[in-house]
Amino acid sequence: MRVMLVTNGLGYGGAERIVEALALALHERSEQHAVHVVATTRGGPVKDNLRRHGVPVSVLSIRSRVDVAVPLKIANVARRFRPDVLHSHLAVADIATALARPFLRGAKIMTTVHNRGVELDRFKRMLWHRALRRFDRVVAVSDSVRDALAPLGLAVHVEPPSLVDLDAPLPRAEARRALGIDVDTPLVLGVGRLAPIKGFDVLAAAATRLTRPARVAVIGEGPERGNLGRLELLGAKEDAAALLAAADVVVCPSRSEGFPQVPLQAMAAEVPVIGTDVPGLSEVVEPDVTGLLVRSEDPAGLAAAIDALLADPDRRRALGAGGRRRLVARGLTREAMVARTLAAYAAL
């Protein structure tokens, strides 16, 4: 089978990492499958990694949200590659793929919808919703994303993705050495884009309210870096998932999520997760089983939850173990995600 994966950009992010995982899995099965990755906007470290592994990547460098050349560029790549399936990820890629469909010579198109589109302006959301109607298969990453699409009247399949490799987390001491953190220092860690929707400004406010000593750090880059001076910013790291084992608590203070990967990877490392009670995230973190949920936009509540777990190592261990058990029970691993996706391609 010949599969073309289309996404917006190839920087570090949950959707981008999922595209990377699928592309590498298809490339490893080159006797059965061929893969080509297309980024509509820009490249980045994921592009560099794919090319190092021999996966072909095209970057189309979209200039604006109404750049009519992009669908034609997608069609040109498809004409050379001759895909059986185009699998799109994220709104800009969905719009461009849908517009390119008349030129795709019978290839089936599917999309994985990673979020509810809350970051889109009204015009882009309208274009995106129209585009989704043209796909042969629409997959939502969570129940909350499916529910957000319900007004469109589409048949939507829910297939939670996962980047988890249960063998990936480093031993705690090794992960701490990699981050330059003393083995005995309590560490509260966040991972993600430094963007308003991720809520790290709330974590920064909570850090000033902690009553127990701890280092509060975030792995990631983004436009909010200059507004998060109260946090220890560690920058983007390719091995962020493995480094989560260094934490005593992983915090996901998001304002909205689809089906976030960071808490899953923390659970693989047996680290408890404190998340906000928002759609998507509340489907991942099970209160008092894998972690705690607090209200969004509540620095005091977040600080109290962090203090409570820092004060109780036995509870942290129990929640961490509960998280790993839940991953195994629900089949939330990279291997299972790849198998489900290949089955969807075959069905198309």
C-alpha cells in the first residue's frame, strides 16, 4: 500500500509526532508499504529525523491560509508518488487535502482530527468543517473531539492515538542526570508547546503558591517563552518522553486538549499526572487512579494538588503504577496505534 501523510508542519508536537511514528512504521515495512510525508507549512526537527531514516518529505511552504497553490502542490506530489491513501492531520492540511481531491486520481482520503478546533478563527473553522465533509473516513482522537464534530453530521470513528513505547522511559537517576537535576530534588515537570492553550502561565502562577520546595520546569518552546519567567524553561528536547521519568509529578495545565500524549508518556514512566478537568485531558487522567484533576484557570487549586502529591511519596508511587497498568489494559501503545491505522487503510 502507498500512503501519503499530510500535516501542517514538522516541529515537535503531538500530531507531528504521530505522523512521524506512522511514517517510520510504514517505512520499516517497506516490503509491503511505501510512504511519503508532506508538510503544508514548514519543516522542523521531525522532518530532519524522517529524512535521516530515509523517509521522503516534501515541504510546500504555504504563504497564507488562502494559498491556492498548495492543493496543486499536493496533487503534484501525489501524481509522482501515486498513493492509495492520503492521511491528513490538522486543519490546514485537511483543507488543502480536500481541495486537492479532484486531482488525486481515485486515491482515498482520510483525516485524523486531533483537537476541537478551538484555536481556529471563524473563517478557518468554516473552511475546515467544509473540508471534513469530503473525506472518506474521519477519525477523532477522543470522545470529546467526536462530540465537537457532531453538528456536522459526519460518521466519525474514535481511535485514541498513542506514542507510548513501554520500554522507552529512562531510569529515574539517568533521566535526572540528563536534565542536570540532583537526585533528591523534588521535580515538577511540564512538557509541551509554550502557547496559551497549554496553560503554562497557570503553572507559573501556581509555582509561586507552593508550600513545599520543588523545581518547576517545562520542556518545550513557543511564543509564550517570554511570559513564563517563573518557570525553569529547559527548551525543546527530542527525547522528552524518556526524560519524564525524572519527574516526581508531571503537570498538564491545558485549557483544551484532544487526546494528549504527555500524560500517557508520564504514565509509561510510572509518574503521576496532574491535569485540568477539560475535554480530552479528562479522558486520559483518571482521578485517584493515574493522577489528579483540577479546575482549569485555577493556580491555587493546582498548587494545592502539587503540594499534596509532593508530600505523599506512597500516593505518588500508587498513582504511577496505576497509570502504567491502565496503558496496558487499554492498549494505548505506539504498536497498537500503528496496527489500528494500518487496518483503517486496508478498510479504505
